[in-house]
Amino acid sequence: MAELPIITFPDDNLRIISKEITVFDSNVKTLINDMLETMYKMNAIGLAAPQVGCNERIIVVDISKEKNKPFYLINPEVIHSSGGIKFPDRCLSLPGIYGDVRRPERLKIKYNDLFGNQLKLEAEEIMASVIHHEIDHLNGVLFIDYLLAG
């Protein structure tokens, strides 16, 4: 595993819509492991592939206090969201910028595992907020866009 450099704003790569993963091979697994190592070294709870310069639809998340319950979503797509809740938001790609962002309180997501199998996940509250934040990265959206929109 290797720690990857974080891409920071205003790098244009943060605004690109990421490509869907179609080949589920060892390169995908290696990228996920490297992203997890990077996320942990940065003491973060989520990371999207575009933040490490990779234009692919992969996110990693671990909101556990012990940092021992990581998971990843390949090609995540929100299929349903409901409610709204404000959480403090920040981002490794926007160091020093913080703000409260309203995000869905509940999400239903479909995604792929390492073998390309399609799975579904339901998330609530902080987990939904983190996943939504990371999926936004895959679509070229940054949390400051919400702050600027009011």
C-alpha cells in the first residue's frame, strides 16, 4: 500500500465527472487499498478517487472511532434520498475551509463490489452525509458549492 498525494482546489481535476469502472481487476483493489491508507494517514473519514488524481468512480469511508471498519463503493449511485440535515463539512481538497452543509438524512445507494456485483446500501445521518459528500466528488461537485449557493 502507498500513501497518495491529495489534489487541492483550485485544481481543475476536482471538477471532472469521474469515469465508471468497467474492469474489476487488481488495479482497482490496489487503488482502494492506497486510498484507505491515504485516508487514515490524513485522519479523514472519507476519500474519493478524484482527490488522489484518479478519474474513477471509487470512494472509501470509515466513520468508526477506532478506524477499523472501512468500506468502499465502486460506481456508487444514489437511487433515493430523503430528509435533510446539516452537518459540519470539510474536505482534504479544500484545507482550512469549513462550513455547515445540508445533505440528505437518508440515502439508498447502488454500487459495485470488487467483483463487479451490484449491491445496495442504506445510510442515515452522518454516514449518509459522508457518502453524499464523496459521491459529489465523483460528479465534480465540492462542498463549497453548497456554501456559495446559500
